[in-house]
Amino acid sequence: MKAQDLEFTQLIQGAKQFMIPIFQRTYSWEVSHCEQLWNDILRVGSNADLKSHFIGSVVYIPEQETSAAISRWIVVDGQQRITTITLLLLALKQRLEKENLTAPISAEAIEDYYLRNRYGKEELSYKMLLTKTDKDTLIALLDGKKEPENASQKLIKNFAFFTERITDADVNIVYSGIKKLMIVDVRLQQGLDNPQMIFESMNSTGKALTQADLIRNFVLMGLPHEQQTNLYNDYWRPMENLFGAESYTTHFDEFMRFFLVIHTGNYRIKKDEVYAEFKAYSRKFETEILLKNLLEFAGYYCYIALGKERDPELAATFKDIRELRADVCYPLLIEVYKDYSNKLISKNEFVAINALVESYVFRRAVCDIPTNSLRQTFATFSRRLKKDRYVESVKAEFMLLPSYRRFPQDEEFQRQLCVRNLYAFNRRNYWLRRFENFGRKERVVVQDYTIEHIMPQNENLNDTWKQELGNEWKRIHEQYLHTLGNLTLTGYNSEYSDRSFIEKRDMNGGFKESPLKLNEGLGTCSTWNEDTINDRAAKLAKKAINIWKAPVLDDSILETYKEKKPSVASEYTIDSYPHLTAKPMRKLFDAFRVRVLALDECVHEEFLKLYIAYKAETNFVDVVPQAKRLRLTLNLDYEQVDDPLGMCRDVSNLGRWGNGNVEVGLERLEDLVYVIGLVRQALERQLGEEELEA
């Protein structure tokens, strides 16, 4: 590798051509980037004291097969800068031609030095060769021809920007500024340098690369040009087309995270860790096999997450899951889709599995069960399925989930559905649509209606409403206003306003005339009060358990799925620990023990030779009884614990008994509540995490 400071104009002078590899992202600078470059050029060009302006680096490597007359270089990093300054030089050339101006350089010299290779034939005549639509657009601009169909709009807009700005600019200042632009010129040697490693280490200015950009370059960079082109055209380009331009930019990184969760089992991958995880995973595969696998799974993802599914029944179930914002379940559904495409299950079975997943996520949301275990649940779900009894095993897996991951049963779901504030629920349109369209073939577009509070929202209820609700009108209003029984849909929200129930019922377009299923029964009600609200809520909740069904299996079948663990009686008991025979320590331990076991019904206790373990799926806190304290080891890394009082200690390198790297001593009952808060962190960490961000 040779690196040196170099004037940008020196970089592009001579008989040479810079080529953008087919796998690199297209030209992506916005007008705002061009404006910054333009202002920098004017500033440095108009100030004799400023000798240079640094604009970043250009990294390039010779093409394996190159012409003797014209050297061809593959650009590893710097496409945006070279292309943008090419547009500016073209705009400067055109103004010099048009106005026949006297300047430090002529239009002909700009063409000869910076834009074209005089003796190059066909494509070799251009200094810069882009890819895809960018290539045709830049060539059309350089040749002064009409822009091609589906032209690169960023190139067109940015060239128009420079053309407009240069119209009234001092060309001497502009060219002087361009001549002062400096780069770090990094020329790699074929077969000696690793272009991908250098590419990753560059901290270039401009538009940041996405994880998808890094992955694509990693997979294809360094391969012979023909092989790059074939692999890109056969696998990566079809993948980009599957997503579509906009979705590729916004969703590909998310897809890659799900792909890695499925194939590595690591559900804790953060958005900015996708590339590093992918590099480690990809080393096991040949490039073509890896790309083929990526393309296959990208298809499943696009069908589920981006609405690309063509089968109406499957498309409807995927839409429900998207509106529920249940993307946490995508790793499972992608795997199920693969099995469906391989004919391991029928379409009806696939629909049934989707419905169970939807019910699970929605019921838990309604019951306000913390979502921090969902990512782990769905990442590991498929490992325990029996593919010869697919739907049955999905039901069994849901039914056997421990309490913190439980599938809420009908009684809990109905109860919470009746009392939950569903107006503030962040899936409001989803549940209203599912209620209204359940059993319908002719679907109602819920977005065409507004939510109606039958008992009005206005806290200053009029006398008619106070009389209707009775003496406890204030409590009833506060308790039931946003609950299931008091919410419906209407197209007459402004007409209803704060009118009495009878007026809302009998007016033109009122409840009596409503064609909506959600309003069934309201036309026959004679009053609206606590009893009628509860009665309507109970009826809707009963309907809900058929919309969002719970899995059901005979006990005899379910029993076959239960993990059979040999029961081994422990030889140790609470009396096996000498320090717990002392009254103060025993009292402290008993208080601690009660609190820990109450954290969740999944928590259980195990007495071992040297310590007492508290487990959910595995140990989350271990207790070593000592003479004057309980020494607790939390199954966390020290950086993960939130400990404002500073009671914890990092014991990662001390070889302590117990599972984990955080130690805390409990000496006084007064500290018990705080210490249990630390223990809870270890338990919650084990049960799963909230949505992972970069």
C-alpha cells in the first residue's frame, strides 16, 4: 500500500480510468453535501493564505486485467468525492465554452486532463465509470446527450446545482479552489493488500455506510471482476429488487439481524453489531452458497415484513402481524415460511401458526406482561418443534412456556381486556380492525372512521349524562372512559359530540342505523351506565377469545411434550450451612429467600454444597452464607448492573464460587429492598431484553 498527500486534480490526470465495482452502492450525495463542498472551494479559492483544503481519502486498487495504454483502477473508497468533483468540472467546462471566458484553464484542457482519455476507445474514453443507472446518466452528461430513461436523479440534481452556482461565480476562484483540494491518495497492490480491511478502517467524510453496504462490500470485494459481476447479478441484485429501493435502505439491516439470529441463535445482536456478527458467521461458507442462502431468506422476510406476499390468505395474516408491530416474531415466521416452501406444512397449517403467534403477542400486550422475554422466546422457539407434528408442537410449545413467557389464557385475557385503557393502547387501530372485520368477507376500512367514546371524554359532563350515570358518575367516568365497553367506531364523531346516549342512538346515522359490527346491540339499549358498559365489555371480550384464540391440546398429548427431568434429591438442606444456624443470619436469609422466590413463579431454589442457587432457566443469583453477611453473586457482567449506591463489586477475575461477575454483600435488613432490586436485574437479564438498539 502506498499512501501520500496529493492534489485531487493530480489524481485524475493522465491516461487512467476509475471504475466503481458493481456491488458498491450507487452515487448518494445530496445537494447539501455539494453545497458544503462548493462553499469550501470558494473559501479556499478566494484566500491566498489558504494553501489547501483536505476532502478525505481515495482508495483504489489496479484491475487485474488492464489496458497497456490506459491504467484502470477499481475504487474502494472515494466514489462520492470523485463523482461530485467530476460534475463540478463538467459545469465549469460548459460555462467556459458557452461564454468563451479567459481563465487559468480552457474548456478543452478540462476535458483532456480531467474528464476524458483522449486516446481511449468507447468506454475507455471516460475518466470515471460508474455502475448501473449512474453509469448511463454520467456518460449522457459528459456527452451532452439527453438523460436516459430512469436516470440517476441525484446526479441530475447535483449537476444542476453546480451549473446554477457557477453561472455567476468567478471562474478563477472556482478553479483555484479545485486545485487546492487535497486527498490522501491510497494506492493498493493487487494480491498484497486487503482492500476490505482498509475500507473498514477508513474514516472518510460524506455519507455513512450502512451495515448492508459493509456486508455487500465484504462479500464481493477482492473477487475477480467477472466473478463479482456474476455473483452480484445472480444474487445481490435480485435481493435489492426484492426489497425495492426505499425498503432496501430502511429494512435490509433489520433483515440481516434476523438472518443472523436464525442462523447463530444469538438474539442479543444490536443493530450496529450486524456487520461484525456477519463476518464471523460467513467464514464457514463459500461465497456463492452464502449469497444463495441470503437471497432465499430475504424472500421470506419480504413476504412477511414488507407486504410482498401474493397469496391472499397468507398476506392477510402477515398484515395483522405487521399492524400488531410484532416484528420480534419474524425469526420464527421466517423459519416456518422456509418449511412451508419446502412443503413440510400446508398453507392452512401456516395460517394457523401465524394466528397463534399473533394471539400470543396481542394477549400478552393486553395483559401488560413485560415484553423483555419475547426476543429470546421467538429466537429459540423452533428448536423444540417436532416437524412431523408441526402445528401440534407449536401449540405445545406455547402452552408449556413458563410464567414470565406465558400464553395468557382466556380468563386472564378477558379480564384485562375489559379493564385496560384501550384508547391509549399503541395498537389501537389494529384491535379495532380485528374486532370489526372478524367473520366478514367484505372488509371495513377502519381508518375511514374515528373512535367514539359513547360516554363522552369531556370531564365536565352535562347534567343529562350525570343523571344517566348516577351518583357515582365521576368515578364511573374516570374508571370506564377509555375501556373496551365504552369505545366504538363511527363516521359521525363531530355530530355525536357530548350528546346524551338516547340522542346518539336515535339521530340520523346514530347507533340504531350503524352498519358496523362494533355497534351491534347499542341500538336496543335504553340507557348507558356502569352496568351496560360492563355488559358490552363482557360480550366483546367473549368474542375476543375467538378472534385471538389460545392453543388447546388434550392433557395426554401435552404430557408427551414435557421435558422429563430425573428427580435427584439434594443431599443438602438449609441446615447444611453453619452460618445459617446463627439467629441474625438466619433471619436475614429467610427474609431474602421470601423476596427472591416472590419475584416470579418460575424462580426455584437449589441447595448445593457451597452455596444456595436461585434459578429461572439457570442461576441468576447465588448465595454464600457467611458469618456476618450473605455474599451474593449476580449472573451479570459488571457493566450491566445499575447500582447507584455502589454496593456491587466486579469479581470477574477473582475466581469466586457462583455464576456471574458481580458480587454484593447483604448485611442488614435495611438494605434488603435495594439488594432485591439488584437481584431483579439479573433475573430480567436472563429472561430477555427489551428491543435492542444500536
